[in-house]
Amino acid sequence: MARVYVSTVVNVRNDRVWARLRDFNGLPNWHPAIAESRIEGGEPADKIGCVRDFTLRNGDRIREKLLGLSDYDMYCTYSILESPMGVENYVATLRLTPVTDGDKTFLEWSAEFDCAPEREAELVNSIGTGVFQGGFDALKRVFGG
């Protein structure tokens, strides 16, 4: 099983970052790789089990299912249902933690998945750098960090 883990710190309180990230349908509002997104069936974007169907700027389409969302613990867990990446059993968590030394937020994004062994290093790098770090870099441009 492949594992990806990326973390960062942004220079703003965690409640402000969470207000932007908690919307499971809000990826186009903060992640530069996402062109558009919709929740299937018109369900609320914070309903456990809802499915987001989004399109990347390169035209690829991905469907993900919300597995967990906590405003108290500030995390979101989801799985990939369909993707052109060649991953299976993909489960990821995006988590925020307050940094008590100043108004800062520690963010961590992790995923585990199965894939063809010869593609593991490529996928770990692509997801870690392009998806996770790319999203964090965009947040730091907005909030500082």
C-alpha cells in the first residue's frame, strides 16, 4: 500500500482556514488544479456519503465520496471512486490543527492507496507534490505562510 504525507503551516487562525476547506464541493475556490465541481444528486456538501464530481483544468474527471467531516476536529476524509490516475482503495484525510504559538494553522494531508508497483513512486510524487503541496501553496498565497 502506497502512502503520501504532506504538511505545512499557514499564518492565520485555523477557523479561517477551515471555513474555506470544509466545503467538500469548494475545491475550485482554493485549489488551482480544479476547474469545476458539483455534488451529485443535489445533496448537501457536508453530508457524509455525498459524492463530488469534479473536473481538473487538464480535463480529467474525478469522483470522490465524503467519508468523514468534523467541524470540531477540523478534518475531512474522502475516498476516490473514479479517477484516471490508476489508484484503488484510495482514502485521504485533510486535517487542520491550531498552532498555539501565534495565530497559525498546521495542515496535514495524507493518503493511502493501492496501485501497480511500478507506478507507486510516480503516483506518490504526483499526489504529494501536485495535489497536496499544490493546494497548500495556493492556501499560503491567500493566507500567508
